[in-house]
Amino acid sequence: MNRGIKRKSWALGAAVSALIVGIWDHSAHALPQDVKDDSELRFIQIGAKNKEERTTIAKTGASVEAVRSDSVWAFANFKQITKLHDQGFQIIGNYDYKTSRGGHERLFDFPSNDSHFHNYNRMLTEIRNLQSKNPDLISLVSIGKSLEGRDLWAIHFNTSPDSLNQGISNKPGIVYMGNHHAREHVSVEVPLMYAKYLAEHRNDTAISQLLENRDVWIIPMVNPDGAEFDVSAGRYKWWRKNRRDNGDGTFGVDLNRNYSYHWGTEGAENDSSAETYLGPAPFSEPETQAIRDFVKSHINLKVLLSFHTFSELILYPWGYSYDGISKTEDLRAYQKMATTMAKWNHYKPQQSSDLYISTGDTTDWAYGELGIFSFTFELSPSGMEGGGFYPGQGIIDKVFKDNLQPCLYLLNVSGNPYQVLDTGSETNWLPNYVQPGSQF
């Protein structure tokens, strides 16, 4: 996850409650007896009342994943837990979680009851089939390779043969991307389903008009190495980062802390064992280099949407500062777009740093350095009671349907994002079955 959950208090469900193994003995820094070393991650509940306290927690290197009105849930190792205790934070609960810290293992697949999710090869088969059925509309472009040599595939929609062949267009552009974080598999499914939707509805009047006048890019899997590793033993490993061997017994860089805008300031961690490890330098990772080079080379891009899980949030810059966007017109446009999209998916719209300070993320970089209107969607579920990172394949269709209207809305306004400041702009193009507030 890139941020947290709605700040309103939510009850942990019975399924999660059954997994809480007891109250942490924070007075003695006690670890459960099965912890073998200081680097082993635990999923813990920490008392925290506001964004300043949440930011302090994040500064220890703990990865905040869920936010309640009075606490957060976070991944942390023993060193980080000790820091939290020393700073006066109360460790309220301990989730019985373990993760492998070793090297890459032989590839397997998703657990059988989640077989509808796409691993790398199934994703590639899916997009190849889509392209073969729509060769006049879709091309597949490798924008680079991952650390382990997997192609980072982008699905390109354009009605111009020259644009498809060259990968460059003068039409206003938009890019959707998923899976910066390995364990966030739902964030792969939504852009994949959206690509299929656009292809299958290409002859619908409204969709046809949008495709005729836009340059559309969809990158479903930014972190294929991490995503494969997360399911590499037929079970989930709760893996977040890429698979960089850090040379000190730890693995992985948090790709969504590796972008250059305010990189290295508070909101990411220099400790390589941390879930939010920012890497040795901005854009040190081939995956973020590929996104950087792709976005910077497509100067027609007006909007960027990065899918994450979980929390049901619509987030916009800034993440690096509690201050709002200084350009009034841009802030108004961001707020209008966010609140309009929230009518459809019923997520909470807010500035990213209202959760806590984070730096080096995709959306701050895209807007701060390139002026692209950029959003992060934290997809469903809303919390751990809904399954957290692993909600089961039954949620996929609902999450896509909840977010189809916002995706189409951004596709429309990518022609000129400032048009949203005109009254009625959110409804004047949508077909009847995609009106604000309509349900599937």
C-alpha cells in the first residue's frame, strides 16, 4: 500500500481478531517466541491519533498500511519496534505474520483459491490476445526491463496507425499503472480489466469518441519481479518491494519511494531492511528508470493514475509536505476531480500527506517535476476486515466496476484537466449507463 485507510474508526472483523495473538509486552520490548532474528517483519497495531504521530511512526522505517482514528497497522522489524517504544508509542496488537527474507525461489503461482489473479505470464498472455484481436487499436510496448530481466509491458491505445507504430502521438495522453508494490495484486487486475473494457466497447459512441481523441497507455505490472516472488511458493509472502539484493542480507527497494522528487527527505527509510527503503539513489532501480524515461519521453501526457491497495482513497499531491499545492487553479482542479470521482467509487478524496508524510513517490514526482495531474487510488477493501492485501478473487469484479467511471472520467478530462472547473463538465460526455452515482 502507498498510504493508509480512512481515518474514521473501523472495527476489526472477527476473522482478523482471531489472528491477533495477544497484546505486545511493550514495556519489555518483548518479541513473540517464534521470532528468530531482528530483521523478521511483524504486522503490529500502534497507537496514533493524528497525521503528525503517523509521520513519526513512518520515520522509524515502519510501513504504515492501515489507519484508524486512534491507531495504525504497520509492518515493522524488531529494530523499528524498539524505536517506536523508545519514542513512547504503545504497541497494541501483534498480527501473526511472517515473511521470507531470503533469495529468489523457484516460481509457482497464486494459491488455487485465487487462481483468477494474473501472474506475469498470464498477464502477458492476456494482453497479447487483446492486441491480436485489435491490431488497429492496440500495440504492446516494452518500456524497459525489471531487475531480473522481465519486460515491463505497456498497452498502447491509439486510432492512428503511425502513432501505434512509433509509440508517439500528438493527442492528449493519459497513463494508468499498477503494482508498484508486489503484494497489491488487485492493482494489476483493475488496469487489465480496463484495457479489456476499452477494447470491447471501442464501438460505443462515447468510448469511440474518447479513443479517437486520446493517447492511452496502460502499464499493469510495474514490479513483476516482486509480484512473482510474492506467490513463488504457492502461498502469499506479503512482499512489498522489488527484488534488489542489497548486499547486506536484505532484499528489495520500495519502488514508490525511489522517484526523485524530494527523494531522501523524511517519509522514506535509509535502512535497507525497511519496507519503505528508498534505495541508494533516486531512480536507482530499473523499474523506476523505465517509468521515468517513458513518462518524460511522452510529453503529451496530461494525467497519470497509479493504482495501489488497500484503503478506498483518492490521493493527490503533496505527499512530501503538509502544505497544499500552491498554484490555486491546480489545487482547485485536483480537488474537483477527486471529489467528482468519489461520487462513483465512494472512496475518500484527500491530500496524500493527510495520512502521513511520504517522499519519492510517483504522483509527487509526476506533478512536481513534470506538471502532470497525478492521482493514487488505494483500491478496495477498506481495511483488514475485508482481507487487506489478499481479499480473495471475489472482490475483483466489484473493484473494477467501482472504478470504471473514474477511469473514464480521467480519460475524458485528460484533454484539458482545467476543464473540470467548468460547471457540469463531469456529466456532459458520459453515456447514460455511466452517469455520476449510477450503479452496475
